Amino acid sequence: MKICFLDNSKIQYNSKDIYSNKIRGAENILINLVNEFTKLKHDVIVYNNTPKNEKIDNAYWFNLNSINKSNTFDLVITNNDINLLNLVNSDNKIAISHSIQTIEKFIRKKQFFSYIKNKPKIVLLSKYHQQKRNIFLKLFGSFQTDWAVDDVFLDYDIDITKVSKNAIFTSNLDRNGDLLIKLWKEQIFKNNKQNKLFITPKKINLTKYNIFNRKFGTKTELAHDLNNSRVMLIPGHKAELFCIAAEEAREMCLPIITLGIGCLNERVIHEKTGFVSKNIKEFINYTNILFNDDNLLLELRKNLLKLRGSKKWSIISKNFLKYALN
């Protein structure tokens, strides 16, 4: 089967960048799907802003400027931008949605006419996403999918008995990172000044509150940071539709405490793999409890270990194709 991916992300990337820190969740997802589809012996071509046209691991990566509008594919998948579907021919067109769009925003972004013309099936990332997507913007069909994480997390040699005093936040700071910093400074830190919080780098110096910038490095370095942590503290955000950061923590058997905003209540099994707090008071209370109870920590990590490896790109990619072509 001939499969085409389209992506207009400003990031210049290809599959060689899978473990780099320059790509985000959307780019990472595309790379993993490309790699799995080629393993299934499909002919795969990607048109994006890659700086060089080249064949990598049996997939072709071409710059969007070199697209041939006469090409016909069995399946075309656009990574968020429906306008790109105008550039290729196919009877099966799919649009992966990475945002919640109102109809007003959809029209303002000039997606409306391309949507009506191409009639794509929409890929949604969570129950939350399914509920928030306007029914008109699912007019031509939709399906929900899980995502997996990179092999570097699945293959990492973890020790669930390891005890740490470090909390970690690895999502973007604009995803309620400032709220977490505020709660840590004003309440959590006061209960035990030995505890540390490692965050996605922020310019302001907060070390007097034991808040430290983690190194924004490779995926291997991220896995190392997660392995050296006790808990992931992540409030969640209304724009969070899947949260790869939470999925990475789960695969590393790291309990999560969240306010459940956005999709985060779907990423955590309450009292089994972490805690979904009903309010800020509960969030602080659960954090304090988990920092001081090593037996509870081990219980949660044992539960997480049972789930480790249950989501793999090899499984997700096959399901993706089944739903896409159904």
C-alpha cells in the first residue's frame, strides 16, 4: 500500500531526529507511525520541511516544495493541517488532530473549504478530545487512538525499589507549569524542604525553593531523569489531549499526581498508578503523602510495572490502519 504523510511543522526534521529534543509530540508520533508502516512493508513517503530529500530506513522524506500533485496514494495522513490534503490524490484521507478547534477558529485558520472538499476522517486522542470536538468537525467520520512512547523508555532498565526525593514536571511550562510552581513554593515545599522539583527549564532562578531546571536533552537523558524521580506532578491543561509526558512517566513506572485537567484523568488510574485530585487541596495532600510513604510508593510502582509495555507502536500502528481504512 502507498501511504503519504503530510506535515507543515516549521521544525525541520526526519526520522533521524526521533530521540532529539527539537521535536515535539506531534512530530514524534509521525516518525513512529512511519517507522512501523515501513516494517509492515508499505511504501511510505513523507512530505514536510525536511532540509534534504533522502531515503531513511525504507521511507522517503521529501520537502513539501518537491511534492508532485499528480501522485495518487492509497492512504494520505496529514499531521493537523487539513489544507495540505489539497496537494495529493487519494480516496482515503486522514487528519490527525492535535488541538481542540472551535468552528470559528477552524474557519479563521482557513481549514473549512479543504475539510468539505477532502472529507477526511479525524483522528482523536482521548475521550476528552472526542467530547470537545464539535460534531460538525467529525462529519466525515472519526476514530480514537492511543499513542505509545519511544523504545528508549520501554527498554530502560528501571528499579521500582529505588527511593528518591525528587518530583518532576516534563510537560511544557505553558501547560499549568506556573500553577505547579506556585503550589510548590507556597505549600508543598514548606512541608519538607528536602524534597526537590525538577521542571522544564525556566529562566527565573527558583533554587531557594528547591526548584531546579532539568537538562533539556535527549530522550535517553529524559528517561534517566524520570528514573531518578519519585513522582510526576502534572496538573494537566485544557489543551492537553493525550499527554505524551504522562505516558512516558507511566512506562517508567513513575506515579503521577494530577488535577485531571484535560485528558490527564484518563492517563492515571486513581489509587493504582497515581492520584487524580478533585481540587488543589487534594493535590497538595496526595503529594505530601506520597513523599513520606515509601510503602505506598512501592505499591503504586508494582501496579505500574504490570502495565509496562502494554502499549507499543507495533500494535497501535496496525490498529490505526484498520480504523483509517474501515
